[in-house]
Amino acid sequence: MRTLVRTGLVRSVGFMAPGQARMVVEEPATASAAQPGQFLEIDCTPAADGECARSASLRAPFLRRPISFCNVDRVAGTFTLAFRVSGAGTDALSRFRTGDRLSFLGPLGHGFTLPATGTCLAVGGGIGVYPLLHLLRAARERGLGTAAVCGYRSPEEAFLLDEFREVSDRTFFASDSGGLDFTGHAGAALEAFLASQTPAGPVTVLTCGPFPMMRAVAGLCARQGHACQVSLEERMGCGTGICLVCACKVRSLERGEPEYRRCCTEGPVFDAREVVWE
Ligand SMILES: Cc1cc2nc3c(=O)[nH]c(=O)nc-3n(C[C@H](O)[C@H](O)[C@H](O)COP(=O)(O)OP(=O)(O)OC[C@H]3O[C@@H](n4cnc5c(N)ncnc54)[C@H](O)[C@@H]3O)c2cc1C
Ligand code: FES
């Protein structure tokens, strides 16, 4: 595998909801290569002007952090990263300023596989909604039907609603505390959505979010006969298949035996039938 270290120019950075940051980065080669569900390993401290990307990574006080593509604009040569500030790395990332240089590895990982026909139904919970925006935009560009079921803690902590409406034929927003289209988590919202709607053609469900939510989504898809792909979130070290920190247990569809795969290279997206939900 060819690993690419690149630097991009930060075009904007800010908060879109409490603790939820968004950064737009200009780097045309990365924007044109990015596939839905792929991610970057980000150096969370700015690279000094003219400094080589590798030395910038050696200066960082911690490992690079994995962040997915949330949106890509190939014409402008930019991509958007959206992230929750959850620790030192993402806090440092949220403090970048316009004009800073961002060092990253990627695009990395095996992302979502778009179906040939029918409807892409994206189901996201919390920060799991982020990669699904890029996915739905790509699906619409291919002429596929698109629908989004997104779950949040509360309406005040909900984000990207307008952006999901823009790329989806139908949206259904859920909140644990009520106040949106459905009260409950995204897995329960999916069941209500499918009971009330008939999406065009075969449905492929693509999901990202908390493990219990994705387990519920995978179970529902198995019962109803929908194809389902899940994006797993493991702690990562190298992001490039070397350290084995991100090993996850799956069951090979061909052999039926449990085995371990690297989430960073063979994933993060897997066929839901392969995942061992324990
Ligand atoms: C493939 C992939 C794509 C991701 N994409 C996004 C994204 O688009 N937006 C986003 O907000 N986050 C994303 N994450 C999660 C993000 O990488 C972590 O939140 C980040 O690394 C935390 O770093 P930190 O230094 O801020 O916090 P740390 O101090 O390292 O951790 C803070 C808290 O987050 C938990 N945490 C750290 N890493 C992970 C992880 N990989 N999975 C689950 N919990 C974790 C820790 O256990 C701890 O409770 C992604 C993770 C993966 C594996
Ligand atoms: S993070 Fe190192 S092998 Fe996956």
C-alpha cells in the first residue's frame, strides 16, 4: 500500500454545535482521491510554514488521530473534517486558525461500497453521521436514491440537518430527548422510518455510530432482507496496517470462521454479516 503524507491549507475552522467542530482544508489531490467512508490520520498540531510534513508529525505530542471525510468539494479542491472535541488531540485540532497548515496521512481505509441501483439509506448516530454526508452526496451523484436517518442526543446538540436535507430524498431525524421527527436512538428510528416509507428499489443500509446502535441496525436489516454495511470505530495507532492496535473480530463469509482484521486497512467499513457483535 502506498502511504501518502500531505499537507493542506486550512481554509476555515469553527464550531457548528457545542463541542462539534468543522474544518475546511484545501488539498486538491486528496479531495479528488477521497472515497466515502475513508479517513485521514491527522497531525493535530499545525505544521510550520515550509516545514516538511514528516518532521511536523515527529513534533506532535501524541499520535495522529483518525478523522473521516465529512464532505468533499472536488471542484474547489477542498474537503471538510467534522469532529467532536473529546480529548487533547481534537481539542488541539479545534484551535487551528485559517491559514495554518494541516499534515495528514491518507486517504486511508476501505470505505463504503455504493450499490449499482436502488436507495442508499444512511443511518448515523452522534458523530457517526459525519462520514454519511460525503456518502450520500456521492450516491446522489451516481443517480441513486438517498435517505438519511440521523440520531442525536437533543435538538440543541443536533448538527448538519440542512446539509443532510440537501443530499437526501428523505430525512428522518431522531433525538433521545424528543423535539425532532422521532424520539429514541437512530436504530429505533430506522425501524419506524422503514415501516412508514417505501424507498425506491432495493435498499442498502450504510451505518456509522455507537456499537449498540449499529448492532440494532444490522439485526433489523438481517430480518428485513436489506444489505447492510457498517463502519466500525476502533482505537487506532498507525492507521496503515502495521501496529495491529485496531484488530477487530469478524466472521469470514466464505469460511464462516471467526478471525481478526485490521480496522484501518480492511475496514473501517465491513459487510454487517461479517461483524461479530460481542
Ligand atoms: C476510522 C475512524 C474515523 C473517525 N472519524 C471521526 C470523525 O469524523 N469525527 C470525530 O469526531 N471522530 C472520529 N473518530 C474518532 C476520533 O478519532 C477520536 O475521537 C479521536 O481520536 C480522539 O482523540 P483525542 O486526542 O481528542 O481524545 P483521546 O484523549 O485520545 O480520547 C478521548 C475519548 O475518546 C475515546 N476515543 C478515542 N479514540 C477513539 C476511537 N477511535 N473510537 C472510539 N472512541 C475513541 C477515548 O476512549 C476517550 O474516552 C474516528 C475514529 C476512527 C477509528
Ligand atoms: S491502526 Fe495500526 S494496524 Fe490498524
